[in-house]
Amino acid sequence: MKHGSDILGRVARSLRARRGGARLRAVALIGIDGSGKTTQAHRLADALTVAGLPATYHRNAGGRAWLGRLAQRLGRRDAQGLLGNRGMLAVESVLRWLAIARALLGALLTGRTAVMDRYAVCQYASIRAHDGRRGERLARLAYRLFPSPQVTFLLTVDPREAYRRIERRGTDHEPIDYLRAADAAYRSLPEFPTFVVIDANRTPDEVTRQIRDHLAAWLRATGSPVTRTPLLTPLAAPAHP
């Protein structure tokens, strides 16, 4: 375990050192379920690649949806019913940590921009929404190894609209009370002032435009040659809900 931590430590230090350069190394999209993170992260990875900055999509999920489906097969209501609230958060924290570690290692080895669908702050928000702040300190100690992305987009959406979207897709379910708690949790994080807040109540194409407008400005400010490529070229309708 110590050997693995040493390797990840070198990865984190390398990514921090590279972050001082002009090239965009990592972007994270965060927000409550139903905010459109996955759709926009796929679109962004595709757009950056087309623009001449090869990018890879990384889904840094904590396994809660999968655990929920498993719980229902076993006759339990959801993941909390299967593992208990703190048990579910512990498993989620470990699975997300492993996913992020794999994404960062892949970014280092390939040199591609990492487009993160969820990141460490999503775990802090999940802990706050489910269990107050108990356990957050331990999670922060475990996740502090990971460097902050150069840009973190917080997709904000009315919890009622998020609830309608989740019900329409029909693959899972989130109580409206939890969505409200998660929305408040993201806004309460100490990292909140560093987020680029995106209005995700709009259509997917309008949300895409907001994200790319901000990144185009960031890339111009760093003098990246990517600004000479068609970063804002419209994309087809999203293939991922």
C-alpha cells in the first residue's frame, strides 16, 4: 500500500508541476445528480480532442447507483439499506478514490487532458448531504494527495428540475430531499469560491456553450495554441443522459 501511495504521490507532484504551464491538464465537472455532468463531460472531451488538445473522459463514480441496484436485488431499499449510511459512504469514498487515482495516472502516462466526471469535492458534498460533516475530515486526508483540476465547473440546477430529469431517464431514483441537501452541500464547501458556476437549468446545448466560452477565455489567457482551433464548434445532441 505504501508503494502504491509513493507512486501516486509522484503522479500528483508531476501534475502539479505541469499545471504551471499553459497546457490544460485537467478539468472537472461536478454537481448534483441530474445536472448533466456526464453529458457535458463527454461533449467536452470530444470538443477538446477535435480542437487539437487530446482529452479523455473519466467517470469517477463512487458506485452508489450500482450498490443501489444490488441492494434492490437483495430485497433492500437502497445502498444505505444494504450497508448502512456510514458503510455506504465508506465504500463510496474508496471506490471514488481508486477511480480518480486511475484517471490521474492515465493522464500522466498518456499526456492527454483529463476530463473528470466528478472529482474529490463530490465525495465531500456526498458526506455532507448524507451524514452532516462526520467523516469528511478523514476523506479529505485521503484525497489530499490529488491535485486540484485547473478548472472545476459546478453545474447548478434546481433540485426539482434534477428530480424530473432523473425520473424521465428511469434508470435510478433520488429523493427530492436528498437532491436539495446535495445542492446545499456543494454550495457550503470551502472550495465553492473556486468553482466556475454554470447554469445547468438551460438546454444541453446552452450549457455546452457556457462551458466552452469559459475554457476558450482560459486558453487565450494562457497563450495556448488551442485557441486557434474551432473549440466552439457545435456538437450533435448528447448520446449520454
